[in-house]
Amino acid sequence: MDTKAKFCPITAASDLLGRKWALLIVHYLHAAAPGQLRFCELQDKLGGLNPATLSQRLKELEQAGLVARHAEDDRLPVAYTLTAMGRDLGPIVDGLNAWGRAWLTPAAAGRSAAR
């Protein structure tokens, strides 16, 4: 069977970015660009996300080629940035942000989360 015929780029993107916290990590790294965010800064932006979960998501995004890990020295904190592949998500992240601001209110977001 032809595996190319079964590949769906929307499904592949959704599988990667649809994991809990993944798109928010990309969003915060995009907002910090061209700068970096340290692990603890990302954790704070994500509301104190469990370090093990954040570490796992960052590793997944790094393995997928979206995130680069920067550790210059064992004594310095590790920092993260988006790769060129990750930066290409910028217009998508910006578009989702604009769409959410235009169409979703805090009350509507709460209703959809309760479903």
C-alpha cells in the first residue's frame, strides 16, 4: 500500500502541536523571539507547569526540529529558542491569536472548555 497517499499534513501537524502545552510553548518562544527563554521562564509563563511535563514537551519539540536547546555551560540555565522550522509557525500562531481575540470572549472560552 502507498504510504504517501495516507499522509495528511494537517493530521501530522495536529499530532505534534495538539499535544497539551506544545502550541503554548511555541507561542511563548515566538513572542520572545529573537531572544531566548530559560526553562524557568517558560514554566512561569505556563502557570507553573510541572517541570517533568515541560521537559517532555520541550524534548518532543526539539526532536521534531521546532525548538533549539542552548546550554553553554553546566552552571548556566538552559535556554530555548525556535528553529527556522519553528519560526515558520509564527504567522499561524499570530493568526490563532488574532482569531481568538476577534471571536472568543473569556465567557465563550470557559463554555468551550467545560464541554
